[in-house]
Amino acid sequence: MTGAAPAPLRVWLDEAGTLLRLRLARPKANIVDAAMIAALDRALNEHLGRGDLLAVLIDADGPNFSFGASVEEHLPGNCAVMLKNLHALLLRFLASPAPVLVAVRGQCLGGGLELALAGTLLFIAPDARLGQPEIKLGVLAPAASCLLPERVGQARAEELLLSGRSMDAAEAAAIGLVTAVAADPEGAALAWFAQHLKGKSAAALRHALRAARLDLVERVRQKLARVEALYLDDLMATRDAVEGLDAFLARRPPKWEHR
């Protein structure tokens, strides 16, 4: 008789309840699948409305932050629900009333990087590798298509999205994507919290963050709805999109027909 699957997310309050800790807890891949999305959403429902909340810190167990979203859940018949739930979650993080700090080690790819991009400040280890490899599977990254241009500019975002390559920590810092590169990114995020947020008014922070992100949230919300429709109605109607996903799951090279 097998036991219940372990919870995909560890949730606790730190700093006398003013810091919400969210830790992806299914190493080494920490896949952002339906279970992980639901767990993150539940944690936000329970804690994000706290009046004294100064920040949220997301990190991960194991050597990698996340290999990305579930490829199986991207297949026709599954992807509409998956994208709807993932995008709703990312918009909640983007519009969070408290700053969202993200600490990354190792691989941070696909849906994992989209989660990080929806945060406020990003702290990464020297071994971190960040990328949106979806194009290599014949698909695209809807949320990153909206968030990356906002973070690093249109030209850099297009190069990363079209190549599907990963960047190292030095490049991520050079293009202004990350707040700091540190051997202990969790420690760096906690130190930033202690120096810059602890002792401040949560009410003032809420209004300052809302003011800073007001246009950003609305731009991303509107664009993401259009990109999600493009993904579901246009991209997933192509033969190559399904072929790329099937080939990945079958561990074989894709056979593109360019249609």
C-alpha cells in the first residue's frame, strides 16, 4: 500500500508573520504542474491578504529551482485548463500587494522562469541557468512573451524567446534581469528583506508597489489574454506543435513539416 504523494509546496510564515515563505518541494525538477499551481494558489488565498505582510519569498528544494511546466499538460485536451490556471496564478503574483522575492539555484526554465519573472526581485546563484526552451518543442512561452520584454527590453526578449537558449548568471545580471548574484540566493533575499523591508509599514509598501506596477499589471493582463488565445487557437492547430510535444515525451528528435 502506497502513501499519499508528498505536498508539492512547503508554506510557512517567517519574521513574526510578516514574510510568507513558499518553497517548491518536489526536487530535483520541481515541475510547475497542476498540483504545484493549485498549491501556490491555495497559499496565496490563505496568506496574501494579511495586513502586516511585508514580502513573499519563493525558493525551491534541491539543486534546481524548476525544470518548467508539465509537457504532458501542454498536449491538446489539457493545455487550455493548464494555461488558464497558470496565467491566473502568475497575474496574482504580478499584482501581489507585497513584494515577491525569488531565490533561484540551478535550472530555472520554462514555466519556472515565468514564475520567477512574475516576481518583484530575483536573486540567483552563480550556477543558475535561466531560459525559455519552449520554441525547441515547437511551441511558445505565453507568459514569458509578455513578461520578458517588460524586464529586459524587446530586442533581448525576442532573442531569448526565439532561440530557446539558456543564459548564465553573469548574463542575467548584465541585462538587468536579476537583483543580485549570490552563492546563497535565499540568504541574499533574506538579507535584502532585513535591510530594506523589515520595519517598514506594510500599508505604505502595498501602495508603493501598486503605484509602481499599475500600468505593468494592466499591460501584461491584456496582452496575456491575447497571447493565450493565439497559443490555443492558432499555434495548437499546427501539426508541428503537437509533433514537438510528442517527440519530447517519446525522447526522439522532432520531424518538422513546417505547418
